[in-house]
Amino acid sequence: MQFEFTEEEQAFREDVRRFLRERLPSDIRDKVLSGCELARDDYLMWQRRLYERGWGGMSWPVQFGGTGWNAVQQYIFEEEAALAGAPRLIPFGLKMVAPVLMAYGSAAQQMKFLPKIISGETWWCQGYSEPGAGSDLASLRTRAVREGDHYLVNGQKTWNTLGHYADWIFCLVRTDPQAKPQSGITFLLIDMKSSGVNVRPIALLDGGCEVNDVWFENVRVPLENRVGEENRGWTYAKYLLSHERTLIAGVGTAKRELARLKRMAAAQRKEGRPLLDDPLFAARVARVEIELAALEITNLRVLCAERSAQSPGPEASMLKIKGSEIQQEISELLMRAAGAYALPMRREAMQAAWQAAWQADPNAANVMAGYLNQRKLSIFGGTNEIQKNIIAKMMGL
């Protein structure tokens, strides 16, 4: 198996680097590289820049306005974008609901929703998890009752990421309470401005409100906003989750944060010498760097399999598990490198304006919030425990 990139792929990498140098706004880049929070407009501006270049839907087929890039090209772009300090692409529209609409949506739904997703005009969020229905998603209880040409939706979704920014939400709702758990579920598209939709922020350990509870109280959803057939939503949900876990290893992001760690550890002094020269600390950095290299090789193996039209096996779950563990380990080492500046945690340290006025090490001032926030990595996208079960089943253990 050859892991080397072809000449065409290397040329593509140079094209991506050139675009990033010319079109990535410096203020957004600086926020990302220093660990600051991004605003809604930052994400949307970057999506519009990609769209203007013709790269708005890098994982989309050409017939829907996408690039038609293969998995290797997508990998190259995401790695280079992360290293350059580009914002992550918000996946809920681009990589979750859009593929479902392409595969199962009506022509009218595709024409209505896809152009606004790829252009950055519409922000989507996900309505899957509920209290008591997270990893066991089939236990969801949000109800949708058919009333003529509408559904009446009542219930609660939780851990809704960036829902306070969203224009639309795609939801799994129960339409047949008498059916088996995986049956009787329907996939609905709901306008967040609908009467009866109430978004309530959830305060996280890092002091932010990145996630939300979303309540539906007699929300009327037109029948035309149902994707596919009634009671077949579980099929569409599984299809969506397969896209959510694509490229979830985050190799590019981990490389960027590892470089940041080394810079901070070289600047931090311990007993008169750089922290990076401390044998115990250096050993931990070396170990995580080796694990990251092994993760990248595994990721390339999966891409090679996809290039040969082979479906990835348990490697996809391995990528998710190890990728999240590596990123969490780097965030812990960043805490060590920050030293006293990591405590106490100050939410305002995530703001670029606050960092600009900080006279000590500005990059060190916000690592606590990042550390706390990254505890979620081993949970979302399918918990690491669930991924281990998937690996065991696929390998017949």
C-alpha cells in the first residue's frame, strides 16, 4: 500500500496553500491560531470565501454545486486549512443534512435548501440527542402528530451545538409510538423561527454556552419539510451519522495544536531552562507526537481504501477514538505549558480583544477554557465506548 501523494495531489496541495495565503483573513487566522473564540460572522465569511472560489461544497458531488473532490483531496484541504489557521467548517449543513437531502430529499427540497447551505446563507443545527436518548438515540421521545398537511411537534432536544446561531434544525421525531424503537421515527426539517421553538443555553465548564436545549411546543411543521417517508427516519439518521464520522480524526488540528504546544513549552521556564527540555515533559510530548504520526498513517490507510472503492472497516471508529484521545492529551499538555497562567480560568481570555491587551503570554491565558471544552471530544460523534463496541462487532470479538 502506497501512502505517498501523487504529483497531481501535491499540485493540489500547493493550490490550497496559495488560496489560504491569499484569501484567509488575517484577523480570523490569528484568532484560530491563538485559541480564541470565533463569532458567527467569522464562520460565515470563511464559507463565503470558499464558495466564491468554487470550494463551498468540497465533499459534494458536482451536480449539486460541489467540487467533486475525492477523499484524498478533502483530507489535504482540511489538513492545510487547519495548519494555516482557517476556521473549521460547520458540519451540520455541509456534511450532515446536505448528504441526506441529496440521497433522500425531494427535488423541491434540494432546490430550496442546498444552494443556501453551500453559499453560507443558511446555518443549520442538529436535533438528535434528548435527555435519556443520547448514545441510545432510538429511545427518543419528541413527538410529531400528523394534522392534515402539517405535523405538530412537541418535545425537547439537548446538547444542540450552536443552535443559537441556527436558521434551521433537522430533527428526528417519533411519529409511531407503538412501533419498535428504531421504527416509527421521522426526519423533519424545522424553521428555527417557527412559533413554539424555544432555545435555552446550557452553561458549560468552560463558561460558554456552545450547546443548548431546544424545546418544541406545538410547533407546526409543513408536510413538505419531511425528508423521505414517514417512519423511515432511522434509515436517514444512520446515513447522516456515517458522514458525521468522516475525517473526524482531526489530524490537521492536532498538528496545529502540537506546534502551538511546542512554542509555549519552549518559552516556559522551569528551573532556569525551557520546559521542553524537562525529560518527563519532553517524553509526554514525544509520545503524543508518535501517536499522532501513527494516527495519520491509519487515516491514510482508510483514504487508500476509499480510493480503491473499499468501504472502511473498524479503522473509522479507531480514528475517532484515537483522534479524540490525542487532542485531549495535547490540551492537557498545553495546560502544563501555560503554568500559572492557566489558572484561574477566565472566560474573557477567549476574546481576541482581551488577549491583545494581555501583557504576559496571551496564548497561555486561554488554554484552560480549551482544555475544559475538549472533554467533549470523546463523547460527540458517537462516544468512544460505543465506538469500541462497533470495533468489536466488526471484528467478530
